[in-house]
Amino acid sequence: MFDFLLWPFMIRALLIGLTLALSTGFISSFLVSKNQSLIGDGLAHISFTGIIIGVLLGGEPIWVAIPFVIAAAIVIKWLMRNKLVEGDTAIGLVSSFSFAIGLILISTSNGFNRSIESMLVGSIFSTTWMDIWVSIIVLVLTSGFIISGYAKLFSITFDDNYARFSGIKIAYYDYALAILTAIIIVIGVKTIGTLLISAFIIFPAVSSQMISKSFKQMVVRGLIINAVVSILGIMFAHFLGIPAGSTIIVVHGILFMTLFSYTKLKGRD
């Protein structure tokens, strides 16, 4: 009955789904609590263009997309930190500009042989071992950064004035988190898709927030929720023959609505 779990493509899908779920789960609560969750959506659109450039150059798209998206994330963060424009405006400016370039490159290129649909909704069942190793490295870097700098990141997230007064290097943590987010998004776009990866960042935090009494609980439960939902979504997608990325997000949505209804009903007691 569970023979499918031994199939190589399913093993790779579950591994990258789990590592990506944990990576996004680690950063989810910090980005959502600081009202920066839309940076995931913006960087996903930028990643779309980075992957297109990588395909046109004939190399491995991910190695072109990663530095491209990191550069864009730094620009967005610089615009936000220097208050040249508002946060969501900075994200919109850079992401829409980059996405437009990607669409132009596709329309003017005769050598583009990648399915646009797979780039928009992802293709987790075609994951390679190289993708998995990259995602594991990113997970180690992300978890190490969040765990080692948790207290400082918590202070920056909820009271940056106190953090600045305490001598915390806010710029370092801001840019480091933005860079890690950029790398995670690139991996996510290839597997979950441009249109869906931002939900991987938003749902864990908003769902876990409803059943948590502290921020630390919110982070831990967000990790658990993202991991469990990702595994269930991949398995459902396999049996139903539907896109895995879309299925994961639908399961996330059902869980969110269930928790929301539960907390509302509980509040009436």
C-alpha cells in the first residue's frame, strides 16, 4: 500500500517538500509579524525572471536566479531601510519591473524551451538530487541563523527602537534575513511555483498564531504545521494526479479555515 514511498521521485519530492517547509517555517513568523510577508510574493516574481535568464544562458537556472534574486532583495531592503518608499511599494516596484523583463525575454526569445505553466505552479515531482542538497544547505543556514539570533531577531521584529538602543546590528539581521528569504524563494519557485510560494511563508504564521500563546510557540507550531501540511499535500497530489504545490496550499487553506472557525467558536464559550 505504501510502496509509492520507495519510488525515487516520491522520495525526492517529500525530501524537498519537507526541507522547504521547514525553511519557510523558520522565517514565516518573523516576516508576517513585521508585516513583510509580501516580500515572498515579490521575490517570487523576481525569481521567475532570474530562472528565465538562467535558461536562456544555457546553464543551471538556479545558479543564475539565486544571485539575481539576492541582489533584488538587497535593493528592496535598502529602499525600505532608507525610507525612500514604503515597504510594500518597494516590493511592488522592484518585483513588477523584474517580472516585466522576464515576460519580454520570453516573448522575444526563440530558444526558450521551459513550460511557463510549470514555472507558475511548480513541478515538485521533477526535483533533482542537486535541488535537494541545495535545499538542505539552505535549511541548515536558515535554522542556524534563526536559532542563534532568535533573541535579537525577536527584538527587531517587535521593537526596533529598543533593538537599536541595545546596540543590535539591525542592518545586518535585516539584510541577512532578506538574503536567506531570497534563496528560499528561488528553490520554492522551482518546486512550488511562482504564484504559490508566498503562501508557504504566510500560512504557517497565520495558522499557528491562532493556537499559540507566545511568539516562540508560534514559530515552533508554524514549523510543525508547514511540515505536516507539505507531506500530506504531496501525498494527496500524487494519488489525485493534480499539481503538488496547489494541493499543499489548498490543505493549508482548509487548515486555516478550520482553526479560524475553532477559535471563533471557542471565543463564544
